Amino acid sequence: NAGVMQNPRHLVRRRGQEARLRCSPMKGHSHVYWYRQLPEEGLKFMVYLQKENIIDESGMPKERFSAEFPKEGPSILRIQQVVRGDSAAYFCASSPEGLRRNEQFFGPGTRLTVL
Amino acid sequence: TQLLEQSPQFLSIQEGENLTVYCNSSSVFSSLQWYRQEPGEGPVLLVTVVTGGEVKKLKRLTFQFGDARKDSSLHITAAQPGDTGLYLCAGREGSGNTGKLIFGQGTTLQVKP
């Protein structure tokens, strides 16, 4: 059973470009979460999605950031007009329904570098 | 906003020693999880504790959830070099639909052979 998949693992963008980060949850998981880990800081929650719905986006910056989890295909975290401060590791996690919904399983992350 | 404070932030010990990592908050969490993260990788779930006072063991690792569900500890017996890594505690807010985890800042453990 494959774990959470994220791609690309590394992404380099110049200031002003767009970054698209993809996340495929574990098989059978319908809850997806995105977190950001800045250098020397802990993981910070960004957004929580279920299929086609955003449940909680309280951690998302108000501008330039958006997320989706379509009916078919992976979840996408999109950052428009990237700035140097967006450089970080972005992690996706997924969880199943039911009693184990508390447990979030993380992907390997996408390391974004903005030049 | 709920916060989790981990201590110590850094720990360097010799192989065979015991250690305890603490995770404290002034807020109540519905559940708490411990993760281990290695450089360049994502956090790997070690354990989830849900009930106040709960104790779980995973080989040489013992996890405890405080009676009031505000704090937790991770105790490692006879540490091995393979235990080296970043240990993170994470609490789940409330019992509503939001599934977000609040993470501590982590404890970096180095076990020297």
C-alpha cells in the first residue's frame, strides 16, 4: 500500500513565477492537509480539504495561495507570484475516515526554493 | 491559538542512555501524536494517544498522555544511534470538523555510538 505521494520533491522558481505542488493521498484516504515548514521552525497548518471541498483554510495566506482537491486526481497547492519568503518545505498529509481519522500520514514533502 | 512547547530543543547523549522529551500546553487536546522526522523526509507517525493518562509502548519508546490531556512525554530507554532524529509532538484541536494539527517546535536528538 503506497504512502502519501508528493511531487515534485524539489522545485526551484524565480520570483514572480507560479509554483504547483501535487499530493496524492494514501489509497482510501479522503482527507488531505497541507503544512509548511520554514527553516528552523516547526510545521504550520495551512489548509484541510476533502474531495471537492475546503474544510478549513485558516492557515492559508490571504493572497497568492490556493488549494484544491478535485473529484479525480491529486490535491494541488498553488502559489502565484512566488517571493523569497515562500521558500520552505511543503508537506501533505492524509487521513482515513472513521476511528483513525485522528491519524495523519505525511508525504516526503516538496522543497520549494525561490531565487 | 493553542501552543505546544517541547523540551528540550536539543539533546545529545551516548548510546545506552535513557532520555525523556516533554510536550506541554495550557490547552486541552482531543488527541496527541508523536512523529519522528529525518532530514529531507516527512514526519513519520509513531503513536497516537487519546485518553487522559494513557500509556503506550513501542519497543524501547514509552509515550504518556497527561491526565488532563494538556501534556505528553516520550521516554526512550537505552537509546541507539538509530534513534537519532527530530521528534515532534502534535495535538489535534477540539473535537469538531477541523482536523488541523498543532505542532511543537521539535526536539533534535543525537545519539552517539
